[in-house]
Amino acid sequence: EAGVVQSPRYKIIEKKQPVAFWCNPISGHNTLYWYRQNLGQGPELLIRYENEEAVDDSQLPKDRFSAERLKGVDSTLKIQPAELGDSAVYLCASSLNEKLFFGSGTQLSVL
Amino acid sequence: GQQLNQSPQSMFIQEGEDVSMNCTSSSIFNTWLWYKQDPGEGPVLLIALYKAGELTSNGRLTAQFGITRKDSFLNISASIPSDVGIYFCAGQGSSGDKLTFGTGTRLAVRP
């Protein structure tokens, strides 16, 4: 069974540029999460979807971050414009029975 | 955001030794999860705990859900080089609550 797939694996951009990350969850998992992991820390939730509905986006910096999950399967996370402090690993996860399965993440470097 | 406290922050041990780490919270949790993260990868679920006092094993790994519901412990017996990585605990209050991650314990194993 395929796991959570994320792309790209790495992204290097200059500040003020836009960037987007893509996630394909495990088939049959209705819940999808985007986490941000700063260096040396644990993941922190940005947004959680139940099917196509964002049920918890309280930690998402809405001035520059946006996310969508239009058909309740794939999801994209966008940052526009990126800032230096956005450099981190962005992890997508999906869950069944509240056990989260993570993708390999996208490592973002903002220069 | 809130992160759980994990101890120790890092460990450097000899192959074959046993390892113990713990995770504490100021809040009560109903679910505790333990994850391992290898460099450049997302966290992988090791053990899930759902009941206070529960002791669960997965091969050489054993985890316990603390009686107070504010802590959890992970033990690794007879460590091997592939145990190297960062171990994260994660706790959840009620069903549907977000998962809060610990700060991580970095394990290095000397052959």
C-alpha cells in the first residue's frame, strides 16, 4: 500500500516568492493534516481537513498561508509571499482511527 | 505552539544497551503515540497507547501510558545501530483534538 506522497522533496526560493507544496494521502484516509517542523523541534499543526472541510486552521498564518483540498483527496499548501522564517520542513499526514501516517516532507529553504 | 517536554534531549549509547526516555505534559491526554524520525523522512508510528497504565510492546520497544495520564515512557531494549534517530512522543486529549508533539529525544548508538 502506498504511503503519503509529498512533492517536491526540496525547494529553495528567495524571500517574497510564492511556493506551493502538494500532498496525496493514503487511499481511504479522510483526515489530512499539514504540519510544520522547525529544526530541532517536533511537528506543529498548521491545518486539519476532514474530507474537503478545514476543521482546524487556528495555527495557520492566514495572511500568507493558504491550503485547499478541493475533492477531499489531494491537498496543496501555499505560501505567498515567503519569508526567511518560513524555512522548515512541511509535513503532510493522513489518518485512520487517529493514527497519523506522515509523508517524507518538503524541506523549504528561503534565502 | 505547545510542545510536550521530552527527556533526555539526546542520548549517546553503546550498542546492546537498553534505553529509556519519557514525555511529560501539563495536560491530561487520552491517547499517547510514539514516533521515530530518520533524517530526511517523516515520523513513523511505533506504538499507540489508549488507556492509563497500559503497557504495549512492539518488538524491542515497550511504551507505557502513565497512570496520571500526563506522562508516557518508551524503552528500547538491546539497542542496535538502526535505532539511531529522533524519537517523538505525541498526545491527544479527546477524539478529534489535535495531536501535540514533544520536543524529541535524539538517539545515537555506538557500534
